[in-house]
Amino acid sequence: MENTAQNSKNNIANDIPIHNPKAHEQVLILDFGSQVTQLIARRVRESGVYCEVWPFNNADEAKIKAYNPKGIVLSGGPCSVLDDDSPRVPDAVFNIGVPVLGICYGQQVMVHQLGGVVEGEEDKTGGSREFGRAFVNVTEESPLFGTAWAKDSKEEVWMSHGDHVATLPDGFEVVGKSDGAPFAMIANEAKKFYGVQFHPEVVHTPNGKDLYRNFTHNICGCKGDWTMAAFRSEAIKKIQEQVGTSKVICGLSGGVDSSVTAVLLHEAIGDQLTCIYVDTGMMRAGESEQVVELFRNHYNIPLIHEDASELFLGKLEGVSDPEQKRKIIGGSFIDVFDECATRIGGADFLAQGTLYPDVIESVSFTGGPSVTIKSHHNVGGLPERMNMKLVEPMRELFKDEVRALGRELGMPEEFIARHPFPGPGLAIRMPGEITQEKLEILRQADTVYIDEIKKAGLYDEIWQAFAVLLPVRSVGVMGDGRTYEYVCAIRAVTSTDGMTADYYPFEHEFLGRVMTRMINEVKGINRVVYDITSKPPGTIEWE
């Protein structure tokens, strides 16, 4: 179940720590509104160090000290430090004696607050705007570089700045420069304050992850004790402490998040857990059977499999507007789920697979509600309606960490590595009216497509791939006869977090194989097209 952060919002807004500060070494990331702040957190986690992302203005000295960070990272952001109302770093960050690393805006605001000078693009002194690929010359040795960024080497980086540092504060020196940024990398080794003008967290800075590891290990002194084995043990203990002897209900969708949540809970509390799988009739071929086999027969988890496909199809009859489809499916799901929960009786807790990106997205970097709060039809409104308390054992984890936890739990790889699947299911991969006939055509087409991707060894390279049945028929020729059948679009994208995506560059030979099989094996399709739209401007799903 891909879950909502609505009920996690208050934890961030009130600064309730998600993590036990005494359990692990940890780094704090202060967010100034960068679109890639989450990538900073992922890079830090990849180095084996736990971290959290806090809005910059939700961190006073007492809270920071209570969190007990080994180091602090200042993110990038869209503002200019030259504006009077632009974000500032809490003074405590520079006074509590821990290393600090500023990224882009984080570098500029650190320089500005510590007595240096930052100039705008229009000043044309000491630097110029840079957007995109650039190269930094490493001019000095530093613990921040380790052996990965050698002195006198030239490193590819990703720049995105208009303002630039013009004068350094006392105690700082330049340790790297680019054509457009003479102060591209700066260091105050005595205080262990560092700043880089570029973004080492993005893939466009190929060796950027080494900088983060050097910061966490060489400078902050972390050993890297954040592992899935440790998380598993701690999560089980926390679940047991929270739930006690109470019953817990968990909604299964067949997706990675809900599946790992269910297996972790079952390991913690056994038969106190009951899973509910609502079959909307919008699932992929064989999906319902896989869910039942894994959770009921393999793990022996109490499971209610509620086949409500006729109900959902009936309510969707004649409906073609995508938003109306979502509302009908969401509302109907809540009704069915609530009815199943009532049959179970006596459950005090509802388990959700809320992930850390959901928690972060529930509050903007200014500290208020974000423009868009992520939600999902499977759980939206359920806790309030059912008067249940939430269990969210994975709200500290990113998606890749959830998969790592699934492997730690010994779950089958086919469940762990499967591509994301939307809550409304095939309903939003079928523009126009939904019918049983069209659903069956789409299931067959999707099965052929994914089968070819797996045979080509490409499944794990692709973030998400699926077929879309278009509300369009085209004339074709099969044998000596004329056909008038549906057009099928196929889509495949690469991504790291689903926020942006590029289409996958299949070879034409592969696309030809998919087309041949689909037209030969799926009755009702006579034309196949490939969607090469990136996100943005498009979305990953069609509706």
C-alpha cells in the first residue's frame, strides 16, 4: 500500500524525533527548499550513517542538541541570500562544535552569516552563473576529499547557481575552483566548516557520493552503523512496545511498501496481525493469486481476500474522467476496507507503509504545509473513520531501504524488486470508460510487455514499465482481412525517486519484438506505440 503522510504531518510540524537519537551516530540535514534535498539524505544513508531532514526554521539550539548530530549539512535552495527575507541558518549550527557542510545555497548562506560576501549575478565580479555540467579543479588537499578527489585533479560536477561567493570569511580558504566559481569549494579546517557551490548529491556529479562519505566518516568521525539488520531488530522492538497485545490491521496492495510492512509486523507480533487485501478488479494478471499465495500460504499471515471487483466495475460504469475514477475507487475502497475491519473486530491499530519521503513532503521547507501532500486512496481517511491508532514502522526509510529491508527479511525477490503500481491500478492505465473486456486486453498486453523486458534482462534497469490501452481504434490488416481494433501504448522510464523521469531508450529490435508478440497474442490490439515523454512535462502514469 503506497501510503499517505497526512497522519505523519504533525510529527514533523511538532519536531517529534522519528529516530531514537541514542541508537546510532547521525547527521542532521537542514532543508532550505532544494528539489534534491532528499538525495542528500540518501547519499548520507548510503554511507551507513542515519540522518533526518528538518525544515531550517524548525531547528533551535535545544532541539539540535537533543538530536545530538555528529555533523550538519545545509541543503541548496531557490532563494538568494541577498534578499532580506531569505532563509538563514540557526546560529546554533555554527556554535555547537560539530562539522558543517554547505551545499550551493547552503555554502552561500554560511559565508554570508560568518562574515563573507555573496554577490548576485548582476555584479559580475568573482564569478558568474552556472547551470548544468561544469568542471572543478581541486587546488588543495582536504579531509573532505580523501583520496577520491586528489589535488590537481579535475572533477565533473553539476552546477545550478546565479549568486556566487565573492569574499571568504576569516579562517576559510579556497580548496577548489571552476571557471564560473572561483570559490567552488571552500574549507575552514580548524572549525571543520566546508562549502561547495555544486550539487554532489545528484548523479551528474559522478564522484559526489565520495564527498558525502568523506564528510560523514573522515570529518564527522562516523563509523557507519546504520544497517538494515540493525533497523530490523530495533523496529521489531518498537512495534512490540507500541502495540502490546492489541490487534493490528494492515491493508495489502501487493506493492513493495505494504508487503514489507506486513512481513515485518508479522515477525514482531505474529497472529495479532490480520491483513486485508481488497481486490478491486483493477490488478495485473495473476496479482491477486500471488498475494494470497505469499501471505496466506507461505507466511501463514491471517488474510482476508475480499473480491470486490463487481462492485468497483459497477460503480465505474460509464465513467471516463480520470479524477472521478480515482474518487470512486478511493471512496469504494474505504467502504469495503471498513466493512472487512468490522468483521475482524477488536483491532486498535491500523498499519501503514508510510515512507520517509512521504513524511518530508508533508511539510514544506518554510515549516508550513507543503503545496501538495502525498496521499493514496487505500488509506486516505481510514484512521479517522475507523478511530484507530497508526503503526508506521517504515516511516524512517527511503524506497531503496525498504527493498533492502525486504531482502533482510528474506522476502522473494519478485516482490521486492517489482516496479511501482498505482493505487487505482489499471483504471488509470485505460483512458476512457473501463470495461471487463478492455481490462482483460490490457492485462494480456502488459504481461507480454513485462515478459519481454525480463527476457532482455532490463527489468532492474527500469523504474517503471507498463502498457496503456488507448480509447482509440485503428484500421489494420491481418492476413487478408481488415481489422479495427485498439491501440496500445507502452511506457518505460528511468528514475531515482519518481519525481522526475526519462523514457528508457529501448533498441528498435526490442520494440519490434514487443509489437509482434502483442499483436499476435492479444486479441483486440492491432497497433503499438512507444511513449517517449519525460517527466516533466508529462507524468509517469497517463492519468
